Amino acid sequence: MSTFQGLAELRTPADLFQKLRHDLERLISRSGDQYAAFDFFVTAEHIVDWLHPTDRPARESLRNSSPLLRITSHLANGVKHFEATAKHHQSVADVEKQRYVQAGYVEEGYVAEPLIVHLTPDEAKNLGVTNIEVEQLAQQVFVFWKTYLIKAGLVIAAASS
């Protein structure tokens, strides 16, 4: 049996949270960056797995406890597996890059092209919006994990600013 855990110095849920902070900073600094969004949501999704590596019911319960975690799970699995086909993924209708001009018409980064998440009707009702920019969603997910991990005593408040 393998004893492999984590990656180098990424070994605990608190370490993965620090990676999440790094991914969020990248996402905010490069608005519309699909690669940064991919990294952020895959990292956010796997904090659940790192918290409960051997307890599937606990993972499912935690993921189902928050619209933010359900949306995160749907996004992460959709990008990681190309499409999220599991029945429980019922949060995201689509994700698009909103363009004000045709692709290639102006230099990349010259005009803001935000990534927009379109929620399903049920999740839109739960979150209070039908569409949300990826950066806004990511900030809400980050705050969720920051609060959760501080309450669990896994992250110190000053270190999570």
C-alpha cells in the first residue's frame, strides 16, 4: 500500500487552502483567465476530499450543505472530466466567456471578457442570482472555506487574511 500523501509541502487541508488563495489571486489578477478558474475550482472542490479522505458520507454531506459547494463541485467535475454527468450535478447550466467584440478582433486582454456562470433555476434561487462572474463566485467560495476552516481550527485567522 502506498504512503504517498499530498504533494511536496501541500500535505494538509490548510496547505490546500493556501493554494486556493494563490489560485484566487491569479484569477483576480487575470480576469477571464480560464486556466486560473480551472485551477481555483478544482482546488476548492478537493478541500472536501482532504478534510474527509476516507469518509464518503461526510464528503457528500459537506458538499450538499452549501449552494457554493454544490456549484463548485459541478464546475470542478465539469472541467476536470469535460462534462459533469453524475446525477447530483444540478447546479450549473453553462459557463461562457462574455465577449464584447469578436475573438481575434482586438488584442487579448485589451477588452474585459469575464467568465460568466449560468446557474440552474433551483441553484439560482438558493444563491439569489441567475448568473455570476467567476471572480465573484470564487471570492464567495474562498470566504466559505476560510470561515469553515477557521471554525474547524485548521486555519488561524491571521494566517488566512
